[in-house]
Amino acid sequence: MATLPIASVSSSTMVFSMKTPPFPSNSLKHPYIRNSYNHLPSRRLALFQLGSVSAIPQSEFFGSIVSGKSENTATAIKEQDALNWVKNDNRRMLHVVYRVGDLEKTIKFYTECLGMKLSRKRDIPEEQYSNAFLGYGPEDSHFAVELTYNYGVDKYDIGNGFGHFGVAVNDVSKTVDLVKAKVGKVTRDPGPVKGGTKIIAFIEDPDGYTFELLEREPTPEPLCQAFGMELLRAKDNPEYKYTTAMMGFGPEDKNAVLELTYNYGVTEYDKGNGYAQIAIGTDDVYKTAEAIKLCGGTIILEPGPLPGINTKITACLDPDGWKSVFVDNIDFLKELE
């Protein structure tokens, strides 16, 4: 999709850096951050966009085929075995986590204006946070948005690394009219993208997170646009001085994917403290962590069960410092029971 040359959200290429950016204290008040319906076929989360300082994904990134010969043959074979396991692992994007200042207000906006359904809520008073999961279908088969409210915190810095979510809709103009009727903020009225015919619009939720509305045909997964991912497509836009790459675990019309955006000359982004992480399902968090380490990745949470929840997870950073959490597939389904 064509996007304007703005600082946006991305996981970046899967060549890991060893830096560990500071996390705000309130980032620890969420289980995946601490140790860490009704189906609406007319809508899906179309993209989740992150700012990347790396220019288009390189050939040697985590989850892709490693090319060339290693100086240490034994190590190279071990790495290749790990990467082959990653390719066959059952992975999908589970949800994206970000923080909001008023949980009920945001839920109301997402359900009434964007047509999402609230799948579940939970309050964890001993950890002083609450969260809610919303999307366009059951969590066991659809990508979701996880909103986290930390007690007493009513505002977060989104930073300029976060770009926007994308939501595919049948009629952008009607959706914008609904947002205006609900006193929502429209930052770009419906119209074609520059140099194209696709109709889009931009709106903001109560916390200032941006959503791009894209006029598209119905698809099975309304929330769309990671590791072991495939490079689906890439496009350079020299006129607007940016490059984009789409990555995911399957075709864009059926899966949630990441859109990585590189803005010419920009080597660093402010992530703010509103963004938390993306959660990805895996059959084995221990093998996943080992594969990440073998490829030079930064593990910031060793694999194991979360206290009080017992869901096994592991967490790592991508080259730009964006955090991803891998969640055991069986444990995740138990959470939904």
C-alpha cells in the first residue's frame, strides 16, 4: 500500500542489535511485559506499521534462509537447523499491546466507530493494571488489539516511532461519517492516495493512536498490515523519500502483517512509552529462544512460565529495539478457555 513519508511503526529487519533500550517502570505492569463474536467479514486489521532505521530487509535475517558460508561449519549447520525449525513452526500474529489512559472510553470508540468486538477483559489489582482484547473475530483465529490500562496513568507518550494501524472497510466515507458523529478526530478526509486510486482516510482514537481506513473488498481477517516471516513485497518511493516492506506469516489478504517503513536519512526513532509489544504464537518458546540466540538476537526474557498465569513466553528485541513476545500456542488457547 502507498503510505506517506511519515515516521511510522515497524518491527524492522530481523538482523538483531544487542542494545536494550530502557523500558518505563509501568511497562512491567502487564503479564506479557513482566516476565514479560461475531465475525465481521467486511473489516480486518490491515496493517501494523513501525518505523525502521534499516533500509529494506537484508537477506540474512532471523527466519529467512541463511546464505553464504560460515567460518565455523558446525555453527552454520546448527544455525541452519534452527532456522529450518522456525520455518516449520506454527506461528501467527496473536495481538499487539499498547497502553491507554481510559480503558472504557477506548473500548467504546473501537466498538462503536471501528466495529470491533470486545472478546474479553481482565483486571489484575495486585499488579495494578487492567486489559481488554478487541478484534473482528475469535482470538484463536484472528489478530487482536490488547489495550492495557495501568492504574493512575491517564496519558502516554506515543513517540514518533509508532505509525498507525490499518483497518480495511467497505466504505471509507461512511466510516468517517460515523467517527465524526461520535465526535471522533478525523485527521485526513476520505480520498485517493497520492499517485493512486485507493481510497483512504486517517482517524485518531481517544489516546491519539492513528488508524488508517482502507477501502478494500471483504477478507477473512479485518486486522492486518516477526520472526520466521516472509518478505511479501517491498517498494521504494524516492519521490517521497521512503521505502516500505511487508512481512508476515502468510498472504496479506488472509493474515495480519507488519509494514516496515524506512524514511530516507532517519536512523533513530522515539518509541515513546505507549507502545508495548507484538505477541506471536509458537509451538516451543525454548526452541524459539535458542534460534534467536544462534542468530545473534537479543533475548530480554528467558523462556519459561509466567507467575500466576503459567503461560510460557520468551521476549526479544529487533534491530531497532522494538519488543516482540513469543507465546506458547497451547498455553495461549488455555487463556481463552
